[in-house]
Amino acid sequence: MLELKNLSCGYGAFQAVGGLSLTLRTGTITGLLGANGAGKSSTLMCIAGHVALQQGQILLEGQDIGAIPPHERVRRGLAISPEGRRLFKDLSVEDNLRVGGLIRPAAEFKHDRDYVLTLFPRLGERLNSLASNLSGGEQQMLAIGRALMTRPKLIMIDELSLGLMPKIIDLCYRALQQLRQDGMTILLVEQNTDRALAVADDICVLESGSTVWQGSAAAAAQDPALTAAYLGLH
């Protein structure tokens, strides 16, 4: 679904990620892990087109998308639920979903909205509420739901569980499993490494913008040196 070839990206002269190569298999969850400042969010934002690609290629279904604008990447099946959620807080839940679905025909809105509501029933109870009045967990559900309104082939989710209660984290992870079951490819940035290892198929670990480990989540969980050094697990 997605292949990064020797990707380097950054801000002006600063390089946040250097020489990253990564392949996402269709219909799987890949966890992108590492400490704060490792380059995880920069990688996602570069794939989405919001951080400058300095070197390398971004291939979506074999097509190089590295030079096309962000909105065209969305049309080709790429969506992101960014760190901090970045909702339209003066709009209602339903209108945030409507904004997410603007690239789709208007006749498809209800079908796509209802799909989001099956994943996150709580949003169905808050459709007329302003996004600013939602709890942190509800805002995270809405951010993911807004991204899903584009009908992506690949969704990237940045810091899924940050600041959320365990019950809400459980709901979000059940939604991820349903999305994978429905055939979607997911790239997940997550500080909660034990949850990421439990749900992901594949893992890539970054440190200071460089890859230090790649492989299956099962292998990562069984590597005590890796988990102790980079993932905060013992």
C-alpha cells in the first residue's frame, strides 16, 4: 500500500528524519514507535505533504506522490488524524464530519457518516454538539472519524491514546481492529507501546530520525533488549 524509500524530511535546513525506508502491507497495522523527538510525527506529516520531503520517495500503491499537494494525496486515498486532533472547534460534530467528506459526492455523506457512527456510537449522541464541547476522548474519535470520511485506503493516526482514559483507549483500539478487518491499512504513532505492540502487525522504531529496528510486532515484543532500550518496557 505504501512504500517509503530512503525518505528524509525536515523543516528548512533541519532534518527531522533521515534515510527512512518502510513498507506498509495492505490491510495491516504498522506501529511507528520511539521516544519524543524521534521523528514519528514528522514522518506522518511528510507522507501527508505538510513537511518538506528533502530526499527519497513516497510511493502509494506504486505511484510516487512526493511532489503532489496534500489535497491530491487525500484524493488518492491517504488520510491523517493529526497529533492534537486539529478539529474545527466552532463547528458541530456533524459539520466536522461533513468537512471531512467534502471530496466525496454529497449523496454519499449519510452512508459514510453512518459508518463512522458504527465505529464510534458516542459521536451519534453528540452530532449537534460543538467540537469544543466534547471530551478529549470524543474529540479523538471525531478526528479519526473526520479522516475516515474521505474513504481512505490508508489512514495515519498520530498519538492515538495521548491523554485519554483507559476505557476510551479501548474503544479506539477496537475501532482500529474493525478498520483492519474491513481492509484498511493503518500507520499508527503511539506512545503507549504495549497497546501498539498488542494491536500492530508490524513495527518500526525510530531514534533521532533514524530507524533502529523493523520487523513484526510479535518479534518486537519478544526482544528484551529492544523493549528495554527503546520502548520503555521491561
